[in-house]
Amino acid sequence: MKKTQDFTEGIIWKQLLLFFFPILVGTFFQQLYNTVDTIIVGQSVGTNALAAVGSTGNLTNLIINFFVGLSSGATVVIAQYYGAHDHKRVSRAVHTSFAMSITCGIFMMLFGLFFSYQCLEMIQVPSEIIQDATLYMQLVFLSMIPGVVYNIGSGILRAVGDSKRPLYYLIICSIVNVVLDCLFVMVFHWGIAGAAIATVIAQVVCAILVTIQLMKSEDAYQLRLKDISFDFAILKRIIKIGLPAGIQSTMYSISNIVLQTNINAFGTQTIATWAVYVKIDAFFWMIMGAIGASITTFVGQNYGAKLYERIQKGMKTALAIAMLSAFIVSSLFYVFGGYVTHLFSSDQNIVMQCQDIIRFLMPWYFTYCCVEIISGTMRGCGEALKPMLLVCFGVCVLRIVWVTFVSPLIGTFNGVIVSYPITWSVTSVLFLIYYYYFQRSHLR
């Protein structure tokens, strides 16, 4: 049965949803890696261990998200070639992408192994948890090479319209991760090291599965290990699209690190509470990421086929899906967030504080939707620089300015985290203005 999907024809909303749901479920299982770590560590090891694991998240994401953004350039380029039926360039782009991912994975792993402590010290992680946080972060960075191989492999499959196989692999790997988490932490009592080792092994399984699938393919995107090398013309095009996306992701992480530094000043319990909230909050970002990936692939194929009117219809459809999703998620967590928090911690103070954060932030989710959908549309068209600049200014710089100069004057925790809805709203307005002029000049 044909697993790939041609987005250049058919009913748009149905195509987007059929592609979106496997990505969403797959992203859910991917998030399950870290969530299970957090639940088991929080319940089995304690609040300090929970804070140690939570304090590493933004730093780890700083590195990982840069590569994920960079690899999105490969997904767009492959999708455009695939939509244009240029099979020769599809093959070259696949092998160039793999060469790029392995090279990046090596550098990312070495950085994490040698500089984790210094980075955690820089963001003022409390002394009572910094050693545990360093150990956890170093172990997680051992999985960088298999992690980037899986990400680029799943990006290739999604570029040709296959969002189901990456889902299957993530389900398998998540089961492996849960079983090993229980074994290493609850049975062997290895603490946070056991949780990190379970994640490393699961990432290796993911990388092996996706690589075997690409090698078995008989289509233009077949992977041949002996052909993994750089086609510098294609690499340049990948970097032109992917580098701004990588910088954009990095700026998100930097602004969140600055915010985390401010949160750290409120003490270990608040750090642990924020770590729990971030895991719950991740469900919304999984949905946004899945919709963003869907519209990027959809637009990439249609841009390659020069179907500009279909691109505009697809963007509006994706935006409607995103808005509806934001309403549903924020409503459900507003009502039931306290029950979900109990999964992560039995500390009643953490549960109550986390519920307060949920009710303060989640009603504003809808203000972010335009940022994700319009920037995904722009990437699919091969335009990545201007969306990156809008995000860097509207979200990242403005957020850093807020938490550096404004929130200290307010002096409360809510005064720090209110920077989220403020920056989402400003950036969405900027993207709406930008898209109005972009579609008039490029999609006619």
C-alpha cells in the first residue's frame, strides 16, 4: 500500500488532518520520553530530582531545537523536489541531509558532554541540584547522534507525505522507554541516571528503525549508506531555508533560558512546579508543531508544483484547525489541570501552584496560532529569513526585555510568565501584516 501522499490534489482539510494526526500522536509519544522520566523521577526520587531534570530542559532544547529547525530546511527542499517530480534531486537531498545530520550530531554530543555544568551554572541552577542536573544532561546528550538521525529520517518521510511510519517507530520506542524507565529507576534504583539512560536507548532504537525503512524504500528517497555525502549546491539551499528556522528555534530557547533564570530565583519548589507545568503545556505545543509540520509539507509540495491558490486555501484551513485546537486544549486543562498535575507530583503545594499557572496562561493559547501557521507556510515557500526576524523580535527579544527590565519591577512569578501571552499577541499581529503583503506579491 502506498504510504506517501501527494498534496497537490484532493480535499485540503481532509489531507491536512490525515497527515496531522499521525504527526500529533507521534509527537505525543516522543514527548512521552521526557514526561515519563519526569513522572517516575518526581514520584520515585523526590522534588529535588524533579527540579534537577526540569532545570535541564531549556538548555537541552536550545541545542536540539537548532538542529530541528535546520533539518526543516531539508524537509522543505525534499518536499519541493518531490512535488516537482524531480527524483534525481530528491535522492541527492536525502543523502546530503543524512551527512549533515551525522556531522551536527557529533558536535552536539561533544558540546553537551563537556559544557553541561558550565551552562547550568550560567543559568543559576541551585547548588543543591546542579550535580544531578549535570549528570542527567550529559547522559541525554549521548543520544544526540541517534536523535538527529531519527529526526532527519522522519523529516524525509514526512516530506514525501508519509507521516504514519514515524508514528509507528515512536510508539515502539516509547514503549521501550517506559519499560526501561520502570526497570532502571523503580527496580534498579539508578535515580535520574536511569531515566536518562532509558531515553538514550530508546533514541537508538528510533534511529535504527527509520534508517532501515529508508534503506528498504524503492522510491526516489531510498537511502544508500555508501552514497551519504554532501551535494554542496543542495546543502546551500537546505541551509538557506533551515538556518533561519534553526536560529529562530534557538532564540526561542534563549528567551526561555532567560525566563528560566528568573524562575530559578523563586526557589526549588517553584522550579519543580514550572517543570511540571512545562510537561503539561507541551501538549499544546505538540499540536501546534504537528499542524506547523503539516502545512509546511503541504505548501512545499504545492509550491514546487506552482499551485499558489491551493497554498492560500491550505494556510487558512490550517489556521482554523489551530484555533479550534487551542480552544479545546485550553478549556480542558483549565477545568481538569489539577488532576493532571497529580500525575507528576503528590506535593500539594506544587499541585496548587501549577493549577494557578494553567489558569493564568492557557486561555491565551489562541494568540500564538498565527505565528506557527504563517511561519510554516513561509518555510514551505522557501522563505525563512523574514519569519525568523519577526519571531526573534516579536517573541524572543521582547520576552527578554520584559523579564530583564519589567518583571523585576512587578516582583511576582506571574509578572515573569505574563511575557508569554504578551509576546505571542505582538508576534501574531506582525505575521498577519507580513502575510498580507507576501501573498499579494508571491502567491498570485
